Amino acid sequence: MPRRKKVKLELLQCMSERKVSFRKRNTGLVKKLSELSTLCDVDVCDIILNPFHSSFDVWPSLPGVQSVLTKFRHIPEGEQTKHMYNLETFTQERIQKTREQVRKLRMENRRIEIEQIINQCMSGGSFDIKNNYNLLNDMDLVLKQDIQELFIRIKALKG
């Protein structure tokens, strides 16, 4: 069975497609909540304003939802909001994670670039590194790290 392509998250313009998507996704969400409740023995509920019937869809039932909400309201306010996400918080966390990934990739790319320059210099090639103190500093750091890794390997081999 072929994989489905990733869905672009934007408002569906066609009303009939929107209704079908809402119904299917709502059913899938309720199924996942039921599985989560059963498998992990946790209290869960679902309240969704159905835009097509101007009513609320609740799961598992109104008394079940009221029970979960009562338990939630008895938790101190700081604990209630501790793990809550809104779109802004979620987006900020994703941006921060992406920035960290970019930073790590840049560092790795710089290390690879420095190693290539070192290899070029060691194989007799010429490379003008005069007056480039940042490059010399980076080369020094990479060489020191490589030497330290060699000592660790030697120590491990000796036992």
C-alpha cells in the first residue's frame, strides 16, 4: 500500500471536504483517546465544538468529561498550566529546536571544512592561512580534539 503524502495544514476551502475531514479526524481522535485511556489507565476527555451542527461533541460522556474537569480544577493552578501548550508556545519551541539543530550542523560543517584544510596541508598542498587567526584557532582546536580522541583510544586498547 503506497504511503500518503504529507498533508499541508491549511483551511480546506471546499466545505464538503472540510466536513468529511472533520468527521474522519474527530473519529480518529476519539479512537486515539480511547486507546490512551485503556492502555495507560489515564483519565482523558474530549470537548470539540462541532462547527457544522453548532453543538459540542464530548467524549466519553458528559459525566465522564465533568469528572475529568473536576479533577483538573482541583489541581493547583501552577500544575494545571505546567504542561499546557498553545500554538505560540509550540511554535517557539519548534523554532528553538530548529535553531539548535542549525547551530550543531554549522559546527559540524565547520569541523569538516577544517579537517579538509588540515588534510590538504598534510598532503603537501598549499593553502594560504597567513593572517587568518580564526582559521588557525579552529585548526588548533580540531587537532587538539583529535589528539585527545587518539589518547582515549590508545588507553582503551591497552585495557
